[in-house]
Amino acid sequence: MLLLLLLRRPGGDTADTHDAIDAANARAERSERALRQELSDQSRQARQELAQAFATFTQTLTRQGAEAGRTQSAQMDAFAQQLSLLQKTLADTLSTQLQGVSEANARRMAEVRATLEAQLAQLQASNAAKLDEMRHTVDEKLQATLEARLGESFRQVADRLEQVHKGLGEMQTLAQGVGDLKHLLTNVKTRGIFGEAQLASLLEQVLSVDQYAAQVVTRPGTRNTVDFAIRLPGRSADGVPVWLPIDAKFPNEDYARLLDAQQRADPVAADLAARGLEARIRLEARGIAEKYVEPPHTTDFAILFLPTEGLFAEVLRRPGLVEALQREYRITLAGPTTLLAMLNSLQMGFRTLALERRSSEVWQVLGAVKTEFQKFGDVLSKVKEQTQTVLNTLDRAQTRSNVMRRALRDVEALPEPQAQGLLPTGAADAVPDEDPPPLPGAPGRGRP
């Protein structure tokens, strides 16, 4: 303003003007410096006040934050304590329930195991008692049958021997009528018929019809028929029998010459007749061996039957003749009494064989029973395996329950009304007909 007034003044001294301008500038500079100083001081004071206010606010905020933190920490501690208490209560409840279920399952399994063991023990004891009873019964029957059969066999042998003795007495009586039969036995065919009839009579007395046969071809591929052959059981599987050939021979001429020489007391003629009888017996024995003996279709020996005891006794008197026939031709001599004893022995052998077959049948029955008992043991093993499978399944269920119990330790329990809404009363005891739908986010059936 001063500068404007100076400029408006007309005329004037230029120097004064300049001085005035300089003075105005100086005053303006001083005012500016003072204003700046004042602004600087006010700004410094404002900053100090602002810093002080901010520090005060910061302290207040820090103090309030600390108090809020302490309050929140106390609340968190209380919440943590409540949560820990709830978790402990839930864990104790689940543990108690699972322990009760485990103890109930253990008791039931123990009862089932005890029942099964008792039933198995009772069944084994019953089977052992039945087997002992069966064995005792079989032994008694076998012993009784064997004693009865042996007693009957010995009784029959005694009866046969008694009949033999009676026959010897009758033969002594009949020896007086040998002269009457001399003319009858002069024909060779008649003598053969007599020997065969005598042999057939002895066979009929001792053996049954199916134990011997007449006019049998014992050597395959030939037509030579032996008078009689005893049917022995063979060892082949097809049931073909083994034949024991018996042929009747009656060299009456040689025997008659021997008797005549002995009656005349002629030792030379008697020795010649005995030699002739021996040669005839050897010839007949060789013929029997060549015609009828053929192992394995027959036995390795045959029987030469002499129909009279006197003839048989004269042949036995020849030293070494019986042994030579057995050694060279495998021929056994037999008279009526000797053949009867042989047939009785064979009959006893047949009966003993029948008893052995019966015994084998009994042993087969026992073997079948043993096989069935082994099958029963297999069935018991399967029952044991199935029981063990049930026990293993229960053990796995126990393991799964332990896994679920461990998994439920960190689960928060729901309020009782909400839990009853999700699990209504009786749902735990009900057995669903099909599997329940999986929960959202739960793994499928095929997933572990």
C-alpha cells in the first residue's frame, strides 16, 4: 500500500521513491521473516502437541489392547477348560460304553467257546464209548464164533476118526470076503470103477459138492481128465481155482501075485512081485505127474489113491518108495484112511479160510467205521475252523470298535435332544435290512 501511495504521488523525487521502496521491501522482509518464524514456531508447537497426543493415544490404545488381550485370554482359558471337560466327559462315556460292549462280547464268546468245547468233549467221549462198545462186541462175536467153529471142527474130526476106526473094524470083517471079490476085480475097467467109487465115497463124506469136481481137465490144452480134483482157492483176482488132482489106481494083478507068493512062503517070488508092484506104482505116478500136474493151474503135487488098505500097506513097505515118488514126481500116496485124514485136514483148512474171510470182512467193516470216523474228525475240524472264523470276526469287530473309539476321542458331543433326533430310541437295537446311505464326504464301500 505504501508502494502504491508512493507511485501515485505525482512527481517527487526519484531518490526518495527508491528509498521508500527499499524501506518497504525491508519492512516486508522483516514481516515475512517474522511470519515465517511465527509459522515455524506454531508448526513446531503443533507437531509437538500432535506427537504428544499421538503418544498419549498410543499408550491408551496399548493399555486398552492389553486389557482386551487379558480379557480374551481369560475367556479362551475358560472356553478351553469347558471344551476339555466336555471332551473328557465324552471320552469317558464312550470308553465306558465300549468297555461294556467289549466285556459283553467277551462274556458271550467265552460262553460260546465253553459250550462248544463241552459239546465237542461230550461228542468225543460218546464216540469213544461207542467205538469201545463196538470193538468189545466185535471181539466177543469173533471169539465166540471162532470157539464155536473150532469146537465143531474138532468134534467133526473126532467123529470122523471114530468112523475111521469103525471102518477099520468093518474092513477087517470084510477082509474075509476078499476072495469073493477077487473074481470081480479081475477086469481092469471094473477095478477102475471100484477105485473111483471108493474115492467118490470118501470125497462125499468129507467135502461139499462145490469143493471138488469129477473128470476135470487140469492141464489147459489137453484132453486128459483126472478122476477127481479138489477145488482150492486161487490167488488170482478173477476167482479161478487151483486144482488138487486125485487119481485112483488099483494094480490088482501085481498085488495078487504078491499075496500069492506070501501065502506060499516063496521069498523069491514075493520079492519079484513086490518089485513089479513098485515099478507099476512108479509108472502110474509118472503118468499122473505128466498128465494132470500143471502149476499154477494145479498144485505142484498130486495124490495117487490106492483103494485098499492092504495094497497101501504093501506099497508103504517098499523102502524109500514114498520119498522117491514125492521127490521125483511130486506124487503123494494115500490109502482110504490116509486120504480121509487128508480130506478132514483140508476141510478144516477150508473152514479156517472161511473164518479168516469172515474176520477180514469184520476188519473191513472196522476199516469202514474208521474211515467214517476220520470223516467225522474232518467235520469236527471244519466246525472248529468255522468257530475260529467267528472268533476272528469278533476280534476284528473289537479292533474296529477300538479304532472308532480312538477316532471319537476328538469329536465334540452333540446336545442330547439333537442326538436323539439323529439317533431315535431303539435305532441301535434294530437290525437294518440293507446298508444305510453313506454320509456326505464318507468313503464308499470299496474304499478302505
